[in-house]
Amino acid sequence: MKVGDRLNFKKFYWEITSAKKTIYGRKEYKYKVVRKYFKRLLNLRHSDRTYTIWKERWLFLEKKLKENPDYHYSMSLWSNYSR
């Protein structure tokens, strides 16, 4: 994983904007959400807003999208278990 990686959920694109190491030695990634709207990519209302995600969750979502392109991030819990 590196800054600039993307996940594509139909109309939503998640893009990693930064990575930093926590005081516990674990890497923490920040991502922003961009939405496809009228054939253009627009930032969501709060364009400077970023969210935290861990590597395990990102890789899990990436794997699920390869298996099923219609997969949506809300189909599983943050613990990567199905709803």
C-alpha cells in the first residue's frame, strides 16, 4: 500500500492520501472519498475530510472487489465479517 492507491466502489472512489506510523509502531493510513457525479469526479461536501483505515481492512476490501465488482463496503463489518 502506498499514497495514491485507489479502491473503486461503483460511484465512490477511495484514495489513500497519507500514511504515518503510530506511537505503537503500526502504520495508519488516511483516505478521502471522491464521488462520480455527472461523469465527473467530485470531492464529497467536506473535501478536506479524511478517514482512518488499517492495512488489513484495505486489503480485505481490495480482495472482495476483485472477487465481486459489485461489492459495497457496507456489506461487511469493520472486523471484515459479513453482515
